[in-house]
Amino acid sequence: MPHKTFLAFILPSIIAMVLFIALPIISVAVQSLYVEHDKVLVTVENCQPLGGCTTETVVDSEATAKLKAVAPLGEFNGLGTYFNHAHLAIDEVAEIVSDNTGFADIVARLYNLPFYRALSFTLAYCFIVTPLAMLLGFLIALAINMVPRLLKGPVIFFSLLPMIITPLIGSLILYWMISAEGILGVGLKWLFSDPTLSLKSSLPLTWITLIIYGIWTNAPFSFVVFYAGLQTVPGDTMESAMIDGASRWERIRYVVMPHLRPLATFVALVQLMDNFRVFEPIVGLSAQANATSLSFAIFNDLRNQNAQQYGSAATTSMLTIIGVIILLMPVLIRTWREYHQKS
């Protein structure tokens, strides 16, 4: 393909990526270097008609508005927001490590810091949900690939239901089911003979509930990709394996799985990125008391009605982007090496 034709072909995509991806990221990066202006406070004196005066400190709205008009981004703070208590907490982490009180105590104290508490659940969610959802999707694809053709349509439809339901609606449904009056909540109370048992008040049970919900909602995507890949497995290779006496497990292990490896890499990349920004289940299940994520921390900064913390939200966004890059780097490096080895 001539270079001019190729450039004309990809130019609209490049323009769209610059406008809707690159420029917003640059804007967020710049905003993360600023903090909100301090409110201008003035002392006013209130005197009563019959005598007696009192003083109080109030916000000078006019002066605060002028300050924002002069410097709309806020006050320059450099990397200060990245290192403060609400984010990387460099001073606090150094103090915790220097105390040298044992690994368990260090982990517990780090978990009490807001950023590391959100990061811990985000990473746990990613590394547990992603492989289990991929495994479940692969098993569903294998099972459906072997059912009679007449039953494939209905089975595929029910397998895709978690993908059809909006994530927030699905988490709200689960929230009602695990409530004290819900079917799951009542069933667990009966199963464990504990009338006070509550999934929403227990940190471990909250994490387990969110992870199970994540596996349920992520499995359909893996199923769709793996099922499509199963249709491309060479039939003659499978027949040769059967003639050679390979069992079903051996055919799956030595024929199907190597054939689907590139698809598995693609699914892992997509789901790692998607799971790293887990948000809807936490909101839908009202689980923020026991489980918060980086995305929820951004939401929490922006929903403050008194003073939206744009600099803090931007900093958490940049740390999230850096986290995704670090998370995907091993897979990308491995894919790059395999590509060069083949070429």
C-alpha cells in the first residue's frame, strides 16, 4: 500500500485519538499539578440595633471568585499532591517502614492509608477476577461447542445475560438479593444458623461478593472470544490427534489451548484494563465502607458538593494510568518478544 494511501486511511483515527485520548490525558496531567485555591476569609462585625456586637469569619465570595478568575487551574503545587497523605503518602510510608514492626503490621498500617486501601482492593480484584473469568469463559465456550446445534442458541443467550445487563443495574440487583430480607441474605443466615450474619457489614464477605460478581460479569466476554476462536481450530489437526489416540483433555491441552493463546493474551489485556477501573459494583452494592477502588476515589473527590477536589481527582487518575501501564507491561513485552521470534 502506498504511504500516502496508508496515511489517508489512518489519519481520521489519529485525529480522533489525539482529540479524545491524548489531549484529555495531557489536560488531566496538568491539572494534577495544581490544587484548589484556599477560600478568602474575612472577619465581619455584626451589631444589633439595641447594642452589642459580635464578630465572625465568613468566606469572601467575591474575592474568591476573582482569585479563581485570575488562576482558573488553582494554585501550583507540583508533585505535592502525588506525595501527600491522600495519595502516595511518602512521609507516612517512610515512617511505617522505619518503625520495622513486622510485615503484618506494615501491611495493616499501609491499608489504613486511603490510596493504598483503594489500590489493594483494585489489585486483588484484577488478579483474582481476570484469570477466573477467563477460565469460566473458556469452560463455557468448550461446553457450548459440544452441545447439539438445536440447543446452542438458547444456551448462548443465557450465557450472555451478564453482558446484556447494565453493570450498575446488575450490582443493584445483587445488593437487594444479599440484603437482610433478600433471598441470598436469608439463605446464608439459615445456612450458617446466624441471624446476625450480614454480607454488607463484613469486609471479607464484601470482597468475596464483589469478586464473585466480577467473575460473573466478565465471563461472557471471555466466552464470546474463546467460542469464536474454537470455530477456527483446524479440523484436520483435531482428527489427527483423535486418530493418534489423544484423549479429550490432551486435545484441549495440546491443540486447542496453543491455538487460542493469542486470543487469551488479548482477553487478558482487555480485562485487566477493565477490571483495574472497577467502580460500578462498589457503588451498586454500597460497599465503600469495606472496599474502595482507585476509580471510586476519583468519584469521591469529584462528587464533593462543597469543594470539588479536581487536583486530587486528576492525581488519582494519573496514578491509575501509570498503574495500568505497569500492569500491562509484562504482557506487552512478552507479546513483543514472541512477535519478533516468529518474524
